[in-house]
Amino acid sequence: ACAIPAVMAARTIENWRDRLVTILLVPLMSCSARLPVYTLLIAAFIPHKMVLGIFSLQGLVLMGIYFLGMITAIFVALIFKKIFKPRSSVSMIMELPPYRMPLLRSLWWTIYERAKSFLTTAGTIILAVSVVLWFLASFPLPDKENPPTSAEQIERSYAGQIGHFIEPIIKPLGYDWKIGVGLLTSFAAREVIISTLSTLYNLEEGPRQHTTLIESLRNDKKPDGTPVYSILVAISLMVFYAYAAQCMATFAIVKRETNSWRWPLFMVGYMTILAYLASLFVYQFGRILGWA
């Protein structure tokens, strides 16, 4: 349910090209962090009706989003194998050792070494990015004499200012500045967009937070009175999250496994471009068909 174990497991691949391609493709597989985003948008905007009398339309959309990443990974793999020329041809031969009960001492030291390695390498990157995101969402400090609401504070923060700044860029995808702020904070983890939108819509935390957020998204209007969200915007946003590399933990692990900043930056770059172009195509093509 997470790309990190798969990226770390790629070290067993001897061929460097195949290992690199595997690492770059793994984040395209939908992980559990994407699921809250999918379920929120599907519950809010995909009609709850049956297809052919036996299939739920909402379930089919969710399954389609998962298959979208897998199918795309196949085509991207074919492209990468043409771009990254192999250094040598290595046959895949794996000999399985006999099964034995692990020694507790060996198990403990393995866990200790792995945890230490994660904290000292990936952990430092995660901490640094977390501090940056916290700073962007918290500063400048609010006026103590006239304290703003949480939503107003985020809008006035550097993150909110960035959201307004990038709004012309993401507007062709059907997004407004609030979604832009959510995309920015999602770099910490994809599901963070849920809490970000809840804060922007000034919702209280509690058992009804998810339901209330659905109602807020449905009722949100643009200045001209048209809805901010629609089925087309929801699908466009799900496609973006299916492709975008919004996970700093995965970013940190890719850096550690490749021992270079080049490949994690390349991964974020190509996945962001892919997400943008795919969402742009979905939204604009849907508008041409009159789905907006």
C-alpha cells in the first residue's frame, strides 16, 4: 500500500537500468495515501447508481483510477527502456534459500540498522520539507489584536499567496486557488489535502468532518455563481493525484536508493508534467463534450 517498500526492494535487481526504471515507475501505482482523496471526490461528485444492474458506478470509477496508474506505468516503462540504454544484459536468476526461523538477535539488529538508516537519510529530508511546509502555511503571523479564522490565516499565509499565484497555471485544469494550496501541502503526503481543504472551508474536526467537507465542496461557488467543483473537476483532480509525485517520504527514499538528487528530481518532474498534461486533457476534452 506504499511505494517505499517497493523502492527499497528494487535494490535486489542487479541491472542498474532495470532497477532505476523500476524505482521511477513504482510511484505511479496508486497507494493508500491516494485513497482518501479518491473516496472524498467520488462520494461527493460521482452519482451513486448501478451500471448493468450489478456494478456500482462509484466502484467502477475507483477501480478505473487504480488501473490508470498501472496501465500508464507499462507505457512509461517502454519509453524509459528506450531512453536509458542498458550497460549490460543480465539474466534474472534467483535462488531461494532454505527457510529457517530467524534469530531474534539478527532480527533486532536488522530492524535497528534499517530504522537508523531511514532516520539519518530519509528522515532528515522529510523533516526539512515538513518545516518548509509548516513555515509557508503559518507565516506571516496573524494579528493578535484581530485574530483571523483558520481559513483566513491560510489564505493570507505564504502558502495561500502561492496558491493565488499559481491559480492561472492550474485554472485550465479546473482548479481554483484553494485546490492549489491543497496541491502544495500535499507534497508532505497526498492525504493532507483533506485537512487543508477542511481548514480552508473552516470546518471543525470531528466525526462529521468528512461529510461536512463533501457538502462544502458541493456548495462552493465562484464569484459568478457557478460551482467550483463538478464531476469533471473531480475526475481531473483524481487523475492529477493518480500521476503526481506528492510524497516527500518516497522522494527521500529514492534519493537514498539512487545516491543522487538527480533521479528523485527527475521523478518529481516527469510525474508532475504527466499529471498536469493528463488532467489538462481530461478537463478540456470534457468541456468540449459539454460535461463541465
